[in-house]
Amino acid sequence: DNRNQSFTFVPFIRWDQHDDERSHADIRELTWLKASYNWELRLGIRKVFWGVTETQHLVDIINQTDLVENPDGEEKLGQPMINFAWIQDWGTLDFFILPGFRERTFPGVKGRLRTQPVIDTDRTRYADSQGDDHIDFAIRWSHSIGDWEIGLAHFSGTSRDAEPLLELNAKNEPVLVPYYQTIDQTSLDLQLVTDEWLWKLEAITRSGQSNGRYFAAVGGFEYTFVGIAESDADLGLIAEYIFNDGKKSGTTPFDNDLMVGARLTMNDVQNSEALFGIIVDMDGHGNSVSLEASRRLGSSWKAMLEGRFFNDIDLQDPLSFYRNDDYLQFELAYYF
């Protein structure tokens, strides 16, 4: 249809020899798209990403996190939706109808990185009487104005974050029960590109959590040194600050944290790049280190390395579950 229609199918399956909770199958995308001059209609299962910062994507709320795939929370489950985009000179308006809530995946008793006590997904509870049949709605306006990229959004529906409730199971053992509340979240994401500087901000205000409305934000910059040591490589220095004024209301361990890092881009034929970062708890509860690197091998292969390391985590910190754990993954992909 002159490229005005498309169909996308992305299946996914994982089998884990140790953890039954990590073995699962999912449809990441199963989408039909119809495009016109000033509108687009998408029906089916999709992944939609919102966000500009490195450390935490506060505004990214459409898809549920597939936590058994990666502890960074950036792997997502497919979300059934109807998405209509209205494209105008003053920006793009996206309308979302989101039926069929997806529960977050969590590692089991033999999985890593797991909580202690373990999360019992068989006892999941919802604040809304419709449970996972509740239909969610979202709207987002996005636009480019000069060097600025702006996004304003509102979401109304079941929170993708599960509040853990401490209970006893049938064996009288302590377990954490996921509790999904009905929320309203309004968000702003900004990005400014000027010369070698890249400024970023994500901010939200959310109501519906147990302790009422709260505000959270993450913002910072990336400054790039172009052609370091008279080479083709670029080096970007990154700094971001994370703030959350309702730590007890939110489900994130980050409420007063500073991240510093560096991004090395070789600009070579193999597209070699690496990203290093450390998040320091400003309240003195420890730090976490992350590393991501990738490089193409020949014309069909790509190698990727990713790691998460936790250091000096305080017992009172929400990350204390992982204080004796680290995570390292090597991935080899073949494209055909």
C-alpha cells in the first residue's frame, strides 16, 4: 500500500535451567500500522518508549517491565493497545487505549537477582475491583522547538510498579505479595541539544499510591569531547541527579542519588561503543556500578557485554536484597 501499511511480529522466549519463574514466552510486538499524511493508527501488541535520561526512565509507563530479563528495568513486555497519533505542525498528539494489564515478572526462589523474602506472584492483588481487566488510558504531546525536544503526558490506570506487601504463605513462610494500585501520573520530558552539550530532564507527579501524591525527577547533562587525542573517537561525560520526595510511596530505591559516567563512541566501522556509570546514594547507603559495551563482528554478528555491581549497600536500603549479588551478561547476536 505504497508503504502506508505495515505488520510487525516480534516473538520472544526464554528458558532458564534453574528458575521456573524466569522461563517464559512473550509477544513483544504484533502490530498493524496504517499511516496517512497527518495521522497514524496502530492496533495490536506494541512496545512504546518514553524518556531521555540514562539512570531512570520515570516517564516510561506504557509497557510493563520484564524484570527477569535484566535488573536495569529496560526490558519490557508487549502491551495490547489502540494507538492513534495526530500529527500537526504544532506537534504530535498520541492517544492510547490499553486493555489487558501485564503483571511484572520477578525471579523465583532459585533466580537472580531476587528479593528476600521472595515475591509470590500467585497472590497478586489489585486496588481496583476489575483487577487485570481494568482498561488504562494515556495521552502524550511531543514536539521539537529549535534545539528543544519536549514531551507532556498523562496516564490513568493500573500502576506498572508493584508495591510489595509482607504476608505469610500457606507454609507460614514470609513472602512479598505484589499489590498494583490505580494511579494518575502526569509527566514532562525535556532534552536540549546545544553544541557539545546535551541537557536532559524527566519529571513526574503521581497520585494513587498508598501515601498520597508525590513528585520525582531525574535530570542532568552529557558533554561530548569530539575527536579525543586527534582520533575519530568521541568521549561523553555524564552526570545526573535523581530525586523522589515520596520514597515510601514510590517503588524505587532512588530518592537522593547522584550518577556520574562516561560514554565512549569509537565511530569505527564496527560501531564499537561503551558506557560506564556509578550511582552513589547521597545518604551514604552504598553505590551501584553499571557497564555496557558492544561491537559488531563482521557483517552479521554483534557482541554485547553488560554488568551491574553493588557495593557497600546498607541494610536499610531497598537495594539491600542485592548487596551480595552482582550481574554480568555476555550476549552474541546473529542478524540475517
